[in-house]
Amino acid sequence: MSRYHKAAIDGNLDMLKEATRKDLNTRDEDGMTPTLWAAFHGHVDALQLICSRGGDPNMSDIWGNTPLHHAASNGHMHILSFLVNFGANLFALDNEFFTAMDVAASHDRMDCVRFLDAAVSQQTSRNPKRVASLKKEASKDAEKCVKLCEKVKKKHQSKMEKMYLGAKENVSVSEASPPSSVSNPDIILKPNDNDNDNDVEPGQTTQSIFNRPGFGGLVFVSQMELDSVDIPIGNNENLSYLLQSKMAAEKGDVGFDQDGDSEVPWSQDELGLDDDDDEETSPLDAFLAAISLPEFALAFRREHLDLEALMLCSDEDLKGISIQLGPRKKILEAAARRKNALENPGIMRDRYL
């Protein structure tokens, strides 16, 4: 994020006066330009200055949101008024093929909806040919943005997979060091060939237990809960075998320090492994995921469509809620196959295991 992006967020006019056209149309790591940030935060003075110095009012972020979309979702009427008068495309579409008026309606910004509807009606009545051209241009831009977004998501997913596999490989082959501090360490009696009755001085531990390959810093004698009768007092007892037997009795493969003495680069709460309140996947989400169209779930929820209602929709119904031709064909074909499978489930046969 450059200083001009920060200036647009803060509404710093003095800093924005130094920006060039290239600076004002450069995306940050979130895909936002200074124009988008000014519209998002409702800084109309900064937005006027940016547009007067070459900022593009129709440039979108990676999700297809233009300054009009951001202003409509946040209810910034003064931003909408300026953008409409400046000539921003009212028919611009985001990645879900929603216009700014659709976004305002979904956020219950009815004053913005009425304003945008009046502006659309006025432009349509004055110059219908230009309106048709703007709609066509908006559709092409949205398709390009969707492809770009998919490319970025695939690149990010590939990067995350490489990082995960690399980290997993490092963990599997590395030998972790013993913990820096362990409270109340157990005292281990080290067998002696000459005298088995020699006592170990207080605080002295057998280092080989902690430094054995494969155990690392996750294995603690205090956590293994060795009883006094389990501690070997002769050379015939294999201490490493005893530790492995104790570990096999545990439910997990390794034990973590319950008191938090061992330092790990993650938090158990952040992992979310014990979350019992996660929402179950709905039949509609499962159906859309099966045909590789999970991004349309939000559009169907806005229309209060569940899976059974979706099965009743025709091609015209899907077209009426701005679903494109390709996804419509996929949905209708999958619905027909599902209906056929339910009507003709086939014969159930017993099979040998």
C-alpha cells in the first residue's frame, strides 16, 4: 500500500495533490486503488480531487466492485451523486454480476436504490443506444474480472499447498530440541554397572531421553506419567522401549504440553478443531459444490431459494436472476440427472465385503 492509498483512506488532500495518474490507478495488495478507497470511506473531497487528476471511476477491485458498488453498499449518497454526475458506468457488474443498485438493495440502502433507479431511468430514456453499449461493456469487464479472480485464487491455493507440504516434510524429518523450561522435572535414576543403588543428585536428568530422534520437544517425562515402579533400575530394562510403550497407550500420536510450557507456532483455539457450532453444509451448497458452482450460493440465498426450490426453476427463472448461460446449463443438467436418479434409484444388491 503506497502513501497515496493511505491518503485516500484518511482523506489527506495535500498528499493526493502530489499523485500522478499512474499513482491513482495503481492497485495495492488488496486490489484497491486510491479511487476505490476514497469511495469506500466516503471522502467526497478526496474522490473529487482523485478523479480530477486522472483517477478512473470505473476501475474495479479483484472482486469486481467499482467505486459505485462500494458507495452503494456503505450508503454514501454524496459519493453516488458525484460519481453519477462524473459519468461512472451505472451498469457496471461485480463478480456476481450485480450492479450497484443490486448491492444497495441487498444492504437495505433504499435511498441509494431510489437514487440509482432514477439515474438509470433517466439515462435509458435519453440515450438507449449508449445504455446498451454500457451494459455490453460492463458484461465483458465482469467476465474478465471473474477470470482474473479465479486465476489469483488458484495461484494463492497453489502457494498455500506448497507451503503446507513443505512444512509437513520439515516436521516429519526434523528433530526438535527439548523444551527450554519444564517445571518440576522428574528425576531419572541412571543405572550403573558398579553400583545400582547410587542416588541421582536433585535436579539431574537423563538427557538422552529428551534428545532421542523422533521425540523432540513434544515428549516430556512428566507428561508420560511414569510410575516409580516403571523406572528401570537395571541394565536389562530398555528405557526407550518403556517410553514407546507409554506413548502407544495415549490416544494421540504425540502429547502436547498441557501447561503451555512448550512453544508452538499456533494456538489450539485458532485451529478450530473443537468447534461444535460450525454450520452444517446445506443441501444447496453440496449440490452447487458437486457441479463446481459454489460461488452462486449467495445469489440463490438472496432469492430465498433452497435446493428443492432450485429444482423447480426453469431456464427463464435462472435467467431472470442474472445467472449466465454456462452456469444455467450446468444447473439444469444436474437437476435433470438428480431427478432421474431419485425416480429410478436402481436395484439394491447385497455385496461381499
